[in-house]
Amino acid sequence: MVYRYPSGMIMPFDDVCPSGWTRVSAFDNNFLRGSSTSGGTGGNSEHTHTFDPASKQVSYSLVHSSDWGPDEISHLNQHYHTINIPSTVSGPAEHIPPYINVVFCKKD
């Protein structure tokens, strides 16, 4: 039985395009997505996150006392330290799912 593929048909192949087919290099290194219009592109292979930790205020309570003979002097010394962590951007993370390389070929 002989199969006839219509001119313009695009199919994936393992390695190289067979005779009568031309490689569609515009598809190289891209994922394909169905759409009502053709030729559009989009997406990214990596992403980052920007985060802005809030300022943190840490409080310390200390009781200081001195023995001045029969009278003891003590007082509460409470103070705060504010630590401001600046906004930052994470390093890039790749989010490409596992894949198998193929070539896409268009029937002449």
C-alpha cells in the first residue's frame, strides 16, 4: 500500500528529513502550540522571582542592677534593632519539562 502525504504537511522525524521533505527550522528549540492563527511565538525557558522581605524589628529586654550597699538600683533597659533586608531578585530557574529532540519536516 502506498501512502500519499499532501504537500505542506508537517511531521516530526527522529533525525533528518526524508527525501521529498524540507526541514522547518523555525520550529527548532521551540514547543509547538495549537492556535487559530499561525506563526505566533511566546514563552520563556527561564523565570525569576522578585521578593521584598519586610523590615524586621527585634527587641531585647535586659535588667541592669547594681548593689550600692543596702540599696539595690535596677532598671529595665529595653531597646530595638531594625534590620532592613532590601528587595532582591532570585537567580534564574529553568522550567523546561523533560523532552526528546526531533526535527520537523514539511512535505514538498
